[in-house]
Amino acid sequence: MARLKNIESFCSSCNTIQKMEISGEFAGEGNENKRWAKCKKCKQTMVIDLSSDIMDGNISLEGIENDDVTTYSPVKTYVLGETIYHQNWDDFGKVITKETLSNGQNSITVEFQKSGSKKLIESFNN
């Protein structure tokens, strides 16, 4: 396996896909693909599995309009990987990240078929 120094993986502290710095191997039998990694955003160190946690950046949007989709509304809450439909843009997409903004508001990043990557408000309360 090639030696990796920086990768993209899901950070459970940030609850998003972040750049991670590989900081060491995880000891033990059966842990050949596990490594210690440090999130470059929140600085938390965690064990990641290189065989399953690494994101390749290629999100398949093909045929998602046939999936069970949720119509986007800023008052709803979404989960990673959920398929949504934005009525104003007439576009389908998948939720790829979730984060809390500095003002305490929640946002999601959605990769749309036509519009590309867009940040949208989530769980908006007046």
C-alpha cells in the first residue's frame, strides 16, 4: 500500500468530511488498514480505517431522481447521504456534509446534479 500523509475522511467530531494527517499506525493483529489520523480543522485524533473511511470525492448522482427523495425545506433536518430535491432549482442532490456555523445555525452541503456543490440552511428556527 502506498504511504499516505494527508487524506480526506469523515471526522466524527466535526461531523463532516475533512482533511486528515496520518500520524501513526494502529497496533494489533487484523488492524493493517487502521491508522491514527488528526483532523486538520478540529485537531482531534482518531482511528480511521483506510479501506472504508477514505472518501474518494466521486459522489454518484446518477439515477438519484428515482430514489426516495425528500423535498428541501430549511426547517427540516437531513442526514449524510440523504437524497433531496430543490424545487426552486428543479435539481436533485445528495447531502455530503453537515456543520454548525459560528452563529449556531446548522447547514448542509449538497452536491447537486446541475448546480454542483451548494450550502443550504438546515433546521432553521425563527
